[in-house]
Amino acid sequence: MSLSNNLVTMDGGIMEKDFLKTLVMATGLPENLIYKELNSIAIERGLNLQNLELEDLRSLLAFYLRKELLKAKKVYS
């Protein structure tokens, strides 16, 4: 990944511009699985993956969590 695909933070660190990947890493969940799932949800919802806003990321994660909780409820009910 080239430096042009990254953002530099205030303290000089590098933050990835791929906010979806950053979100996936922050969840602590299996990265391959959650990235594919969130990517799929984003595409289904018509979001532009190159221009995700913070609110888009919140919405994606909330949608994913609701979906998984409903699955768990069916299994354990």
C-alpha cells in the first residue's frame, strides 16, 4: 500500500485511508470474515467503498450486529 493511500495522524503516525479495513481491525473479530461481510453489506446498501463516511461505518457495523443478534436469537430461542 503506497503512502498516498494513507492518512497521516496529528502525531505523525499512519492511519489507513481504507476506513472499512480500519473498522474491521478495530472490532477484534476475524478480519477475513468480517471484512467480507461488511463489504457485502456496503455493496448491498449501495455505499461507495472509496468514500465511506464515519456515519456509513457506524451504520454498517450496527446493521451487521443486528443481523448477527437476530441469527443468535433464532438459534438459542
